[in-house]
Amino acid sequence: MKKYTKIKDLSHLTETIKEAILLKMNPFEYSDLGKNKTLVMLFFNASLRTRLSTEKAAKNLGMEVMVVNVNEAWQLEFGDGTIMNGNTSEHIKEAAQVISQYADIIAVRAFPGLTDKQTDASEVVLNSFVKYATVPIVNMESATAHPLQALADAITISELTEKKRPKVVLSWAPHPKALPQAVANSFVEMMQHPEVDLTITHPKGYALNPEITKGVSINYNQEDALKGADFVYVKNWSSYNNYGKILSQDPNWMMTQAKLGEAKFMHCLPVRRNVVVEDAVLDSKNSVVIAQANNRTFAAQMVLKQILEGL
Ligand code: CP
């Protein structure tokens, strides 16, 4: 694999998921693969799980890891032909090539601004690294996608499902801040699979990018959508059509034990208790959020392994 910026970069998804589950039993099986190789992780935004799980994955493969909080480095310019007499000190053209000399793989986290849909859709930060770096790039959550999270979610469902074709519901939930659509986008892309029966439920005005949800069942009635669900993935996202706006904070959309029933509860974390989901759900045996977070390591390890094999 030459890069992992989107789910479609994985050519053998089903096999990758199966191998990730096996890898959990023997995480150091490929500890020589990354010997004398370095992963540089660049964070333009905060992280707990992605940072620790990706570092752990790299170390399980024998790699060295360097982490940069980008706001502590020189401010980068991404514009082509910009007269750099403002706040930016270094152009991505130099920065990406320089970092490539220290790294065998570069991983990048860069969230959207949520003010301009076109700018966010162009994935300027991630795509600039793809363009100017000379080593493979891994997406640790970009403006529109979180493919490492989606791979961990697919591993979790595959491990826990008792059915050949489980019903999976992605349910919008309220949140006080405007959040990206990235996690929801990648989850929907990952679940568009013949072995999954996917439904999305959200209030009117919260439709995701129609190119991503094409062909997926959408139900504005949460209670109706949740009937017969095996897995319920709860996530807030801001409006896509009314870009980046909060249109509703209706607490009736919060996930409760009564609504969840016997379904497994999923969330990428971090999660706001008693806003997105009530305590009773997170504290119940049906919550699989800790297992999901654990699978972030093995998702990242499979991605790094496949890139290392191609170097
Ligand atoms: N789920 C997730 O990406 O967590 P972090 O933001 O803590 O990395």
C-alpha cells in the first residue's frame, strides 16, 4: 500500500479485518518489519486515542516514532505563489520534503475549519503532504475522513457480531459544539458493504454528503430507525448543507438505555456524557467503546504493516 488517506486505499478490506483480529493475539509478530524505520506523526489538532494507538502500533512493528504538535513549530503556508509577508514562516513545499528526509512514513491529523465547504473538501493540508512529501502519508483524521477510526470500527463489529448481516444504525446526537462530519463519513463508507444492513438516522438538515450516503437508508425517526438494531453508532456532526452550523441541540436525540435496548453501543470517543449518551449506556455491558479504542492500535498496525511491506 502506497498511502492510507481514505478507506479505498485498502485493497483487501475483509482480509485486513481478519488479519487485524489475529494480530491482537500476537501483536509483536512483525516486530522486525519496522526496524530502522521511522514514523513521524504531525498533529495540527488535539488527540488522545489516535496519538497513542498509532504510536503503539508503530512500536509493535519495531518502528521509531517522532511526534510534532504543529502549533509548536513554524506556521505553515499552503497557498501556491503566496507572498509570505504575514504570519506563515515556512511553506509546505519545503516542510514536507524536509520531514520526508527524517521519516519513512508521515501521519497527519488536520481537522476542517467548518467555515468553507469547498476548502474543507479540497483537504488542503492532507493533500499537500501527499503532493510534496516523498514518503507515504497516513490520514489520522482529516477535514472529511477518519479512515483509521472506521477500520477499528469495522474490526469491532466483525469481532462482536453474532449475525451474518447485522443491522447497524448510525444515529446523530446533540452536541454543544460544531463538529466535523469526518467520523460519520468514514463510518458510512466502511459500512456500505453487502454484509451490513446500514441505516442512518438524524434530524432534518443533518444530511451528510449525498455522494457518501448514496443508496443508504435514511430515517428521520430515530425510534423507528433503531428497531431491530444490533449495533448503534452514535455521533454528532454539524450540518453539511448549512455548512458547519448547529441546527439543533434537541436532547431527545441523546442515546438512552431505553432506546438502545439490547443493541451494542458504539462511539469513537471522546464523548460527552449525558449530552450525547446517558451514563447508563456507557456504564452498561452493551457499551463497546473501550473495545473500539483498543482496536485503534490494530487498525493502525495493519495500515502501517501494509505500507512497510510496500517500501
Ligand atoms: N477517536 C479519536 O480519533 O480519538 P482522538 O481524537 O482522541 O484521537
